[in-house]
Amino acid sequence: RRAKFAEMRDAPAITKDGVRIELMVNAGLRDDVGALDVTGADGIGLFRTEFQFLVSATMPQRERQQRLYRDVMDAAGDRPVIFRTLDIGGDKALPYLHHDDDMVEENPAMGWRAVRLSLERDGLMKAQARALLEAAAGRTLHVMFPMISEPWEFDVARALFEHQRQWLIERRKMLPSSIRYGAMLEVPALAEVLDILLPKLDFLSIGTNDLTQFLFAADRAHPKLAERYDWLSVAILRFLNRIARACEAAAVPVGVCGEMGGRTLEAMALIGLGIRRLSITPASVGPVKAMIRSLEAVPLSTAVQTMLVSPPESMRKALIAYAQQASV
Ligand code: PEP
Ligand code: MG
């Protein structure tokens, strides 16, 4: 099977009825970028910039950040790289970043993290924005913000980047040829305000790891809960379906970058919901591409939508049965 996946490396991720799926990989360190060539993925759909911070004993200065981002884009060549701004705080604490008042958080996943922290400690975000803007000189910069809970947070984060861009213009520095701004949807409340949010965005990326944890109120790292709630539950699939429909109506590209998309059956369900971009762990690219190339997207979509209207007792079993009879 391994040989079969290797052979498929250069084949496009396209269904039997001609629907092209963008298959991207999640990455975080310089060495992860090699996965692009090994897997034949279409790009990096989630670059977790906090990894550089987590593996450093001291705060990585702007120049070091910039060097990493430039190396990653150089290695990716024509393939897009979506950089996510820092998702630190909470359980990804940095020893060298101190809270003002030695605050102890009882629920760090729901705490002072990601964009919440970045907007308050905006020196961090400004340095990162400068590093990304300068590293992407002459190319398209894709940037997205984690844990957006309300549309204004996206506005402020984007404005911070635009302010830095202006600063570089005034100093006649070379700029990215274009910038695409996106938000991550991992906080359920954001789904209720998509009519306000989507017109602001160039793309949306659904983080199903955090989204599932918040939808089910179940800690994603809890050993007793991690496997308890199924990604193929009716609640999750209906929720994702709503988001996919809203993005389709607003013509905003939407992808999934949580671990869900790396499992073949889950990936099939996502394609059935109309998701056309998956960013997954590199080891999953081969199996997911094989699934896609044996799939017909149109009948799958009809089947999944029917299941969501009157759900079978087990969505998972029904999807397995679908895959078997359709020889996926
Ligand atoms: C997610 O929450 O689904 C996600 C992709 O981000 P992370 O796993 O880094 O929190
Ligand atoms: Mg997340």
C-alpha cells in the first residue's frame, strides 16, 4: 500500500466525477516542509507558528521568525502556505511569557490564549506581522487568526497587519504582492455571526479539534473524553454543514484543518458536506487521496444531505455502509 501511495504522489486529488479537492498538510517546524515533496500535497494549510516559540528557550526575535517564514515559503515554492498567528497561552504556555498578575487559569483552553492574548500583548503580534510581511516580499501572504470568537477580533487583528504594511510602505520596503486574510472557526459562537464575518474574509478554516471540544464541552486532552464524542456525530456534521452552506452562499473558500480531515471516513463525510480543502497530517495524504480518487462527489453529497435530514441511528455505520456499496 505504501508503494501505491508513493505512486499516487503526483496524481491530483480529484474525484471520479471531476471534483478537485485541495489536499494540504499541517506543519509547524522547518523540517515539516519536506512533507510537501514527499506527499505531493498542494500546500501547507496550517502552519502553526507557535511551534518555533514552544521549542525556544527564549522569545524568538523578529529576525528569527522572519528567517523561518522565508525558508518555509522558499521550500514551498509556488504552493501556498497559510500561516496562523501565534496560538499560545492556555495549555501552550511559554516559560518566558509572564502574565501580569501571575494569574492562574482553571480552564486554560477557554482562557487567555491565541488572538485574545495577541491583541492585548500587541507587541508580539506586531513583530510577527512585520516578520511575515517582510518574509513574503514579492509573493502572496496567507495569514489566519486562531480562536476568533467575534467578528471585531478579526477586524482588529487585520488592522494591526495593515498598519504594519503601511509602516513598510512609508519606508519603501518591498511588500507581499497580495495578502489573503482568514479566520479560524473553532469557537461555536462564531457560527452564529457568519453573515457579519464572512464578507470580511478571504477564507475560513475550521479547526475541528477545538471546535469539537467546545461543542461537546469535552476537554480534547482528557483521556476519558478524547474518544467519547464522535466526529461523525449528527451534531458535528450538521454544524459543519451550516458553515459550509453559509460559505458557499457568500463565495468564501472554506477548509478544515483539524485532525478530523486526516481520517478517511471523516474526510469523505466532509467532502459530502461540500468541503473542498483539507489540511491534514502528512501521513494521511496518501490514504485520503486514494479515497478521493475512488469517490463520486455528487451522489455522496446527496447521500450525506439525506442522512442529515433524517439521521440513521449511527452516522458512522451508515457512512461505512455507503463507502462499501460505492466501492470507495
Ligand atoms: C484545531 O483546533 O482544530 C486546530 C487545527 O488548531 P490546534 O489543533 O493547533 O488547536
Ligand atoms: Mg485550535
